[in-house]
Amino acid sequence: MNGNADRVLTINATPRRIAHLDMDAFYASVELLRYSELRGFPVVIGGRAEHKPTIQTDGSRHFYKLRDYVGRGVITTATYEARAAGVFSGMGVMKAAQLAPDAILLPVDFDSYRHYSRLFKAAVASIAAKIEDSGIDEIYIDLSDLPDDTLVLAQRIKQAVHDATGLACSIGITPNKLLSKICSDLEKPDGITIMGMSDVPDRIWPLSVRKINGVGPKATRKLASLGITTIAELAQAELGFLQSHFGHSYSSWLHEASHGIDKRPVITNAEPKSISRETTFEQDLHPRHDRLALSEVFTALCTQVAEDLQRKGYVGRTIAIKLRFEDFHTVTRDFTLTAHTADPVAIRRAAGECLRRIELKKKLRLLGVRVSALSSIHSSQAVAASPQRELPLAP
């Protein structure tokens, strides 16, 4: 496949077979196809356009290193060599530079990542039709109705993905989506994990509660304060005890998840609930002193959301904005139109109306625009809102 044999952990299979396929260090792996000389080196994705490699007079490429980065930014992903140095996605670039100053820094290229995303999903669809799109680099697959042996199916899917993209992926196959999501991460990179419900105590319970998709940092900290750090400890906790500290619904879900219970089907025709774009500024921007720059970014976000809507065949009615201030306080406002639209001017006008309802006195670190209440662009009820005068950025 990529010169390395699959690393396989096989545990008993069950009649319901749900796979979770996760591309290995997806963005970084796509970049390594382009810059093969970087294989084996620590590489992080998260730089700006100016960090694109340049060609030297001798024909060689010059790559920027983390030590050269100045400003605010977040790591999008990293190769496994960079992760070994403690660099992970979501980490600030400046912090990452302290851990791995010699790591190569590359800018993000979402057009390329989306291209390879389409390729790997089409490859999987040629083998298994029941696919739930879960993100640019991951999918769920219902294999229950296929006659092939589970391991053979997993190997075929991995080979098809590699043949189509040149990239490796990891697959977890279990009776449900929750367990498969956990298992696809157990044998990374380029691994296969197959397990059944009887293996939950041995394979799942020793793991940290944060391995459960849906248990975020806040819940992890709260559970730790209650003496619960592993999934086993969560499974042993009384439901009433959990309900005294969490909401009824979330407690019930935590209880079931800790026992590996998940009845959700693989949804093959999921419709998006919203489409959004946001950006975090390299430096906090002042609403008055940096008004022109903010206005340009604001309009660009509205235009990008409109283009995303048009490309995906949707129109929306509810326009919302998100602002995060220098003190990390986050504010959202929304405005509902009388008719659906995918028009950038109409979206910008409604977003501006939202902005007028926020007091702008502190510097901004993040700005986002979201369109929801979506409808298919082909729906007879979907009528574009008429463009009107664009409102100014600041009230």
C-alpha cells in the first residue's frame, strides 16, 4: 500500500458492522505528496500564504521553519514526527515553535485538501454505498449488508483509497459509530481495528474519557473533578450520581457511551444545517482604528459563504455573525430574512444588521458569518432575497 504492511488488531466481529475511516494526518499527508523531500521530517500545517516554499537559484526549495514564525496562528495539523515533539492540531503556532523550532511550516491549501477528500470518498463509494460524510477527512460506512469478510473489506477499502490518492487511512470496524470512531484512532497510522461489544471492557474501558467523541475539554475537567478519568470509571458511576452533576439527557448519554451503546444509524443523505466561514486575526483588530481592514474581511466572509451556498446548491434565511473579543468573550447575533438567498450582497446586508446590534468597544480576535435555515436551491419555495443597500461595518 505505502511500502508498509497494515498493522491489524482483530477482535471478534458482530452482525452489525459500522466502519469509521479516518485519513492519517490528512492535510500534512497531502502536502507530502507535493513535497516528497519532507517525508520523515516534522512538518506542521498552519502558516500563511507567505510561508509557501520558494525556489532557490540552484533549483532547490526553501522551506520556512517554525522558528521563523511571528504572530498569532493555530496549527491545523502536523505529521507524526512533529506530534512526537508535542505539536498537535489546535495548538498556537508560537507555542509549537518553542517545542519544535526546526519543524517545517507550510500554509494551508483547502482547495487541494477538498480535491483529495472527494477522491478518497469516491474510492470508498465504489466498494460500499452506505456512507455518511462526517468531515473533509473522515466518513462512516455501513458494511452490514456486504457479504465479504470484515478484514478483507477493510483491506480493500484502504487499498482503494491509496490507489486513488496515494494516501493512507486508518479504519475502525465495530457494531456502532461511537466505538468505530474510537477504534479508528487505536492503531494509527495505517491501521485496522475490528472489535465487538464483548471487547469493550478490555479495549475501551482503560482509555481516557476524552476518547469518547462528545466528551469535550470542559466535560473532561468536570469528570476529573469527580474522580472519573477513564471510561471504566465512567461506566462504574451510578446514573443518579452523574445526573446530580450533569443534565438528565447528557448523563444518560454518558452512561450509555461508557458501555459502548450507540444506536445511531449511518445517515447517507444528511443535509447541512448551516454553512459558515470564520477567521482568527493574526493580531487583535480595533473596530475603529482597523475599520477598513475589518470591513474587507467581513465582506469577504459573506462572499465566501455565498459561494459555498451556491456551490453546494443551497439558499438560507437566517444570517448570523460571531465575534470573539480580545478577552475571549464571544457574542453572536442573527437576522432572519423574509426569503431564502445565496446572494452575497443580501448576506452582507443582513450580517451588517446583526453587527449594528453589538457594542464594539474592544478589539476583535475572531469574526465569523453563518447562514442557516437552509433549503435546496431547486426548491420552488426558495426565492432569493432582493439585494439592498450594504450597511456599514460599524453602527
